[in-house]
Amino acid sequence: MSKGLFITLEGPEGAGKTTILKKVAEYFKELNLPIVTTREPGGIDIAEQIRAVILDKKNTKMDPKTEALLYAAARRQHLVEKVIPALNEGAVVLCDRFIDASLVYQGFARGIGIDEVYMINHFAVEETMPNLTLLFDIEPEIGLERIKKHNGREVNRLDLESLEFHQKVREGYQLILEKFPNRVVKIDASRAFNVVLEESIKYIKKELVSKGLLS
């Protein structure tokens, strides 16, 4: 059992989770908590190299199972090199995406199967799962429109998928919410940014208190 807390942020494209993560990290650092922020795929050098392959807009021929395996490989290296050591040192790890993204994007939206992708990822993560997952829910039309207006955001291969694909992603996340109700909480990401941020902080505070990391 780790001494730290593992919190992941999930959601469709354009849900705002990356921006929320930065603000949440700033908030809890001011409370002198040991915060580590990271992302998937990526977070460490090897995983960032795999990320570049996965998200390269030129790689349109990539097979869905290849994609799932690459995500799992990046996840494994990221976990053993960065996440687990930080948790063992008592840090609060805030991660932009984790296993749920693979279950949704490759398992459901790509049609491989949630259980099949879970088996691949169980091999990669073993027993390390998030203590809490914040699911930022938004209609794909709104999320994709946000991306178009956000000039500084990277546009990757997943952003170029059809609207039908992104609708499946949102549907897949609803299934994840039902599958892991004790871990995943849904946040309406279509509301004003400050409202979404406050709700995110509320849920994380509750988890920190239950873990004894915040009084």
C-alpha cells in the first residue's frame, strides 16, 4: 500500500481537464502538499517518445490493437519510473489520463472491447489503480469547438477523428462511470471554468481527508 494518493483526470477531447489539472496542482501546492503532475501517454522520456508515435497525424494506418499495446507500453514505463516512486514517497500524483482512456478510446470507441483492453492494461499496471478519477463530461460538439478556438493546444491524431468516434468516446466514459462507481465521479465540464475547478477541488479534498493527508 502506497503512502501517497493517485488521482487521475479523464474526459473527451476539449473537456478542459489539462487546464483544470494545472490549477488544482497550484491550489494544493499552496497548502504545502507534495504534488506531482504528469500525463499519459508521456510523463517520462520513453513514454513521451511512444506518445509521439501514437499521436502523429501521419500514422493513419495504425491498427487499433497496435495503438492499445503502445498505450499500455507507455503506461507501464511511466508507472514504474515516475508514478509508483512518487506514491511510495507520499506524494499526491495528479495524472492527465490513465487506464480509463484506453478502455474508452481503444476498448469501446475502436471496438476492441473494454474487457480485452483491460486485460492488456492489467498486465501493464498490475494492482496500481487510481484512488480517485475525475471524469469531465462534455458533449463532443462543444469539446471539439473549444479545441478549434484554443490556438495553443496541440492538435493530434485523435482530434481528427469523426464526430461519431467522439460520441462513442463520451458513451464509453459513461460505461466506465457505471463500471467503477466507487472510484469515478462525473463533473459537468460544460459549466463555467471556476465552477468546474471548485467542484474538482472539493472531490480531491474529500479524498485527501479520507486518506489522512489533509485535516
